[in-house]
Amino acid sequence: MTALAEVKSHAARLFAKGEALHALRLYDSIIAAAPLDYEARLKVGDCLAALDHKPLAAEVLRAVGWYALKSGHPLVTLVVARVIESYGVESDDLLAALVVRYGSESEFIGKFAARINLPAGTTEVAAPNLHAPAPPDLAEKAAARARTCTDSFQEFPAAVHSIPLLSELSEAAFRRVLGTLVVRRVPDKTLVIREGEPGQSFFFVAAGSVRVYDTDGTGKQKDLARLHENAIFGEMALLSARPRSASVEVVGEADLLEVTRESLAALAGELDQVAAALGEFTRDRLLSNLMATSPLFRPFSRTQQRDLLRRFTAHDVAPGTAIIRQGDEGRGLFLVLSGDVEVVSTAPDGSPVPLGTLRAGDVFGEMSLIRGGPTSATVKAASAATVLFLAREYVDRIVQGVPEIRKYLEALTEDRELDQQLAMQPDDLGEDDVIIMI
């Protein structure tokens, strides 16, 4: 007996090498041991299609689509629909059921939702001997098993999770967006998004996983996240029309659904609704990232973080707008949620002195709160930005009650005071100003 994960990995390698018959035998053995493994059933369909049994493949995939729909994996159903359409088979009934069950008016979506997960990778599988000849009726038997293995299964969840973004749309908009999604079935190590490139689309993960990472100046990669089913990535660069801030690479295999800028533009009347839902989703994710990474939230529990976040007010700022003006009284603490803001001070001769650029997660406005007195620099939006603001009275309460926050803000103030002093020094040193280091 062999572990399911090992058999599945071996089967994927064989299929990638064009050995669909051997891969089919392995996937069939997985389904015999673990009939709820819808990924293996999908791959049986792929193997059958590769072996020129597309009618059998379509039957298997339709069965998988209905199972995925009821078990809480709607994006898998959408992949199935697109694949069988490419075989010339209608999928309107699957897509209609998908909208009914996962649309904004669905009675199946609930707070106490569930999905039926894949079987454990440690499940024992009786893998066949691939050196022995394959049974002559393998295709028919494997197709029959994959098509019928969940026919008697009845333990589907009473309530299902919504689909991020899509379940927020009206049913009409949902249907139209489904029609624009492009299925991309992607092999291991494929680079889906490259850091620095312009954002022309965003993606849903329907199945499998992807790795998100960035690269420093020396070429060293740093993993930022691992995304799985129902995750969305790439939307921030698309919305902001800025370069990608990270790369995304497929791990193992993945089925992705791509939404391009052109397909969004084709939605006409639904575009505003889609853009609003996407913007709200993006903001929620930015807030979650902020709570997970900002030192300002670190001393607090998750519940306390949410309570603190509710005290902030969010403000969308147009490029060039002054958020803080040098010399004004400090009103409170600011936190960059998205976009870039630039910090500029005024030299004694009246000339502007750039002090730096702040990005998502950076804090500003703390110097006048910690040291007292007027603000020492002007902060302007360098691009369209969203900033969070916490009024001075509440900042004072936090600083007094949470020593870690006081230390963080004091250290930040000291660093910025030093940076500002260095930036304000003249560049043209005379002979008497030369510093000799011994």
C-alpha cells in the first residue's frame, strides 16, 4: 500500500510526460480507495480525453461538476463546465445551478457553512503494478468508477461558503462575469505573474495552490504567501494600474480562472458593480494584511485588533493632495493602506527637501504626537492612495496604556528625526567640514 499523496504525485508526473494510460491506472486506484477525491476524478477525465475518449471524459467531468457544486467547491464546477464545452458538450445546466446556489440571493450560503475536503494524503492506496499490461477495458471501467463513485453519497453540507467577490454580485452580473472567465490549467512551476510587469488581469484559484514571493536586489526570493482554492490574486495591480509587486508561481498543478481587463470592460452595465465589489474585497484583504504585519497591531489579540481597526476612519486621497501640512498641529496618527505618499520638508531658504516615500503599512504623523509641537513635514499623496486615520485622543490612550506601542512610536520618531536632520544638511562640505575616520 502507498500513501495517496505519493500516488497522486507520481500520476501527475506521468501525465505531464504524456503517459496518460499509466496515469489513468494510478488515478483510478486513488478513486477506488478514496471516492471523494474530486481532483483524482478530474484527472481521470483529463486522461480519458488525452486517450481520445472525450465522450467518456465529458460524462466523468459532468459528474464531478455536480459533486463539486454540492460539496462546496464551486470554482471546480466552473472549470468542469469550460472543459466539457471545449469538447462540444453543453454546460448551461451546471452554470445555472452554480448561480442559484452561490449567487447573492442563494438560500444555501450561510454563516455556519462547510465544504467536504479532499481525503488525507496519508490515505493508503493499492497502486497497480505499472509494469504489468493494462486491462483492455481500463478506460470504460475507470470512467464508470469516476462517474458513479459518489452517486449514493448524501452527506452534503446544508450551507456553503460564498465565492469571494462573485457571490456579492447580482445574479445578472454573476452570470455575465462567469461568461468572461478564462480557465487556465497550469503545470508545476509555471510563472503566472512576474514582479514588475503591468497588471492586466487577476485570478481565482479553483484547485491546487500557488506560491507568492518577491525578489530583493541580490536576486534572493522571499516567500510571502501560499494561496489555495477560492483565493484571489493579482487584483491590486489591475485596480491601481501599477506594476506587479510580487511574482506568483504554481506549486504542483493548479486550475486558475483569469479575469482580464478586456473582459471586465466588456461587462458594460455591470462594470460599476463588479469594480465596487472588487474594491471592497481588495480593501478587506489589505486590512487583514495590515493587521497581520503592522507593528501597531502586534501587541493585540485578533479581537482587539479588529476593535482598534474600527476606531480608524478610511480616506481615499487623490494624487497631489496634502494629508499633513508642515507647521500644522498634529491631529492624529495615519496609516497607509494602499498607494504611495511622499514626505517633504521645507529648508530655511524655502526650498523643498524630499524625505522619503511611504507605502502600504507605513505610519506617519507620530512625531508631533510623541514630541509635541507642530508637524515637521508635509505629507502628500504621490499616487491615488487610501489612508487610515486615528484621532489624537485615542492615540494618547493607546500610548499610555500599551508600552509596546509607545516604544514603537518613540523609536520611529527618533529614526525619522535623524533622517530629517541628515537630509536638511547641505551637500557642499568645505575643507573645515571634512570628517576623517580613523
